[in-house]
Amino acid sequence: MTHATIRRALSGRVLLGAALLLAAPAALVRDASAQGASAQDPSQTAEQTIAAMTKLFGEHPGKRANHAKGVVVEGRFTPSKEAATLSKASVFSGAAVPVTVRFSDATGLPAIPDGAPEASPHGLSIKFKAADGSEMDVVTNSLKFFPVATGEEFRDLLVAITRSGPDAQKPTPVEQFMAAHPQAPKALASAATPSSFARQTYNGVNAFVLVDGAGKRKAFRYRFVPVAGEEILSAAEAKAKGPNFLVEELPARLAKEAVSFRVLAQIAAPGDSTRDSTIPWPEDRRLADLGTLTLTKAVPDSETAEKALLFMPNNLPDGVEVSDDPLIDARVQSYAISFGRRSQ
């Protein structure tokens, strides 16, 4: 199925972003189900995920299966005093730590125009490097929440898309899926194109857990808010931009001034689901200040740097833990397979 067919099937923005799990093509899913070995086997699901991405986007040696187009920059993270009260992780202990950051477009198309609807949601991945040698990876995107709760559901969404070409009977399978999963179209509707990677909010749609020195645990979701404020383009404005305006604008901006994001933790209240990424927590939940992300320069050779980078949601220091969200492990396994193939 072509990229254009997917766009027509969804009749809107295509959700194929960095933190997102792409499902297998219909034939693979049917074969796996017939053998009683569908997504119950995480490694098989991951293989199917990468196979589907390759089917959709083609072979691009050395590139990520998804979020293939991006730009790598560097800077520092300065934790707040509040952060140290919430987590014993050394990255929150007080001193600023260096970070490597990658911004990216959605899809596995390395030449996708930055202003194309399919290039959103955009990704923000960060590798924190604490003084004690520990690392912490954070992977976020610009959606406000995820469209489905499990890898199996996302697989079903993609299967529905494969069956919803221009000749499909109404209601098409994807229309039926959307009707049965009302959060999916709402999540898709939150995708947008910014004037700059530095002018968009990025969300951790998965829940994680902060653990303090006394062992007290707090579930949370990340939120990275640009200090300069959000600036979202209209569809016409985005279409009028050059094909590489986002990946070119950020290095040019950093050559003149630093870019900063507030790093926030939305703290869950009792009863808030940590397993279901389709459910955004109410906006009245506490937003704890974890610190400031300050980006200062683009790396000299972004293409070489990004090939070597691997951001894993479970690469966490003592003091930060995964939650019971099943999508975290699904993402980890898919990322590992993608990295192995692009580093060959």
C-alpha cells in the first residue's frame, strides 16, 4: 500500500510517529493469528512492525525504520530543586548534565517535506548523561495522547488501513475502527506543524514512575514546553514552506541563540490509568517542575551522529522506572530491531 493510499484511508493526518508502534501488514497478521502466535510474542510483533515500515516506506539503508528524517543537537539539562525531592536519580541531583537531542519528522521517508501532514507528529528524543556515568533516555512526540492502548490495537488499525483503499465499501474498515475507538481520531487531530522544532510542545504519552530516596513512588508523564511558546502553522502556511525548513531552521537558530524547554512531570492522581495511553490525565493534575532543557548547538555531522544514536524508553537510572504501560516494551523491541538493521 502506498503512502498516498494510507493518507486517503485516514482522510487526515497519518499517525506513524516516533513513539508509535506500526502494525504488520494484513497478510502477516492473518498468518500469525492462524498460528496462534500474534502479538502475544513481543519479538514477533517487533519483527512484524519493522517489516510493515519497510513495506510502507521502502528500503533506506542506514536510516531509522520510522522517524527517518531528523536533526541532532546538543545542550544541557539543569534540574530544579523540586526534581531532587521527587526522584533519587542522579540526573536530578543538582548539577547540570550534558544532553544529546534528536528532533524528527514522522514516517520512514528520509526526504519527506517537513511541512507535509504526514511528517507530524514530530519527535523529541533525549539522552541525559549524568556525571556518575548513568544515562537516561526520554522519547516523546507532539501528540497529546496515543490513539490506541496496545500494540495489538495499533496493528488492527493498520490492518484496517490496508483494507480501506479508494474502492473499499462504506463504511470502510478504517472508518469502522475509528468508530469503535473514539480516542484514535481525537489523537490524530492533535498533530500539527510548528514554525520551528523549538516552538512545539512534546509529550511523553507513556507513563513512568519517579522514586525518591525514601522509596515513595509517583506515576507521571513527561511534558516539554518551549520557553518561547508554541507557534503552530496553518495547513497552507506549512505547505508553502521549503521541504527542509524544520531541519534547517533549528541549527540556524542555535547559531544565534540557545533554545530552552521547561521539563515538566504531570503527576498522576489516584485512579488515573498508567496502562492506557489513550486517556489523557485531566489538566488540573499537578505539573511538577523537573528543570530546564537548554539546547546550544547543532552537531557538526547530524547524519553520522543520528545513525549511532539509540534512544530506548527503558534506559533509565535508579530513581526512574517503567510503568505497567504495555506499549513501552513494544517500542523497546521495535527500536532495537531497527537499530540493528541501520547499523549494519
